[in-house]
Amino acid sequence: MGKIARTWSLMSDCWQVLKLDKSLVLLPLISGICCLIVSASFIIPICVTGAWHPPVRDAETLRQVLYYGTIFVFYFANYFVVIFFNAAVVACVATRMGGGEPTIGDGLRTAVTRLPVIAGWALVSATAGLILRIVEDRSDKIGQAVAAVLGFAWTVVTFLVVPILVIENKNPIAALRDSTALLKRTWGEQLISNISFGAIFTLLALPALGLLILGGMMHNIVALAVCAGIAFVYWILLSLINSTLRVIFETALYLYARDGVAPAGFDAEALGAALR
């Protein structure tokens, strides 16, 4: 309950920022549409050809190279899209926290100027993702557990990378090094999340589920379709807000870790307790 209360407090602070720039939710929307297009361009041909099954350990080298090479390109394309639009959000949020009046155009222009470092970080992220994927495909349950732990550790040490890429315009390796150093300096050697955006948004998603159940209880196809449509739109909007608030939080957390002072409108105690 303490974690949920802490998360709610930070989300409220992030929400105040989003209220000043409501159009920011359009960036995750465009990002999601682009990711769907990228996914479809990979998934449809792979499903049609039946090449989505992981190759066995003794499979031909060419088949393994083609399979994992395709996954790597897929990862890179998706990471690039997500990082690019997150970078645009970070640029807008940093400007707002600095007292400016950002627009989506400003954020996109800043993201364009960071294309080399964005592409570099997408390459690093895709490589890490591919390594974890290979470990999962070729290991027993213990190996998969190890991959999960490594994946969590990677998520932690890279938590502040995108704000560093955008605000400081550093190369991916320097950004990764700075992210790790800032987290260790501010919160210590052992880091775990002390907040839970997922829990909050799961609770907020429940009304739409109740609406679906209500539509089913009416035994009317039209009523069910209307309820399903409203629930779908609600979930999409909730997802966009969730994505935007997370990036706002990452930006605020980076500025707090870098300067030792909470950005205007944020509670320093809550930010300091976000990780432990």
C-alpha cells in the first residue's frame, strides 16, 4: 500500500505536467501506430512462411543466422521508433520543467537532432535484447530465470539513458555509464523499483472490464458492441496516458539525480524514495 500511495503521489505530479501539455499523448499514439506497422511488416511474412519457430540447437548455421538476424532487425526497428518518440516527449518535458513553453514540433525537432545517438542506443538495446532472447531459446528453466534476472538488471541500469541522450546529447555508451553512475550515487548499489505504475493503471483499467461484463449480461449484441467499443477506447487512452506519464517521471527522476533538487512541482521526498 505504501508503494501504491507513493506511486499515486508521483503520478499526480506527472499529471500536472501533462495537463500543461496535453498534446504530448499524441507522441505515444504515433509511436504505437508506427510500431504496429513495423511489426506487421515482419510478422505477416514470418507467419506466412512458417519461419517463426526458433531453430533447434543442431539446426543449420544459415537458418540460425537468418532467424536471429531477422529478430535483431525487428528489435532494432521497434526500439528506434519507441526511443525516437520518447526522446521527443523528454525534450518537451525538460523544456517545460525549465520554464519554457514547448510544442510537439519542438520535441520532434530535438529528437531529429539526436538521431545518431538514438540509432546508436537502439542498436545497443537490440543487441542486449537479442542476447537475452538467445539465452531464453537455448536454455532450460534455470537459464530462463537467469535471463529474466539479467533483463531486470538491464532495465535498472538503463533507466535514465534516454533523458541523458536527449538532454546531454551524449553517445549511447557514455549515457549508459552516466545512468549507472547516477543511480549508484543517488540510490546505492542495490536498486529495485519502489513504485508501481502498473498496479495503478491496472486498477484504473478495471472500470472498462466491468463495462464489458455489463454488456455481456445484457444479452444484446448491440449493447455488447457499444460497451466493447467504449472499453477499447478507454484502454487505449489509458495506455497513452500511462506511457506519457512514465516518460515524464523518468525525466524528473533524471533531473533529480543529476542536480540533487526536485524539478518544480515534484516532491523531492517522493522522488528520493522512488528507488531503493
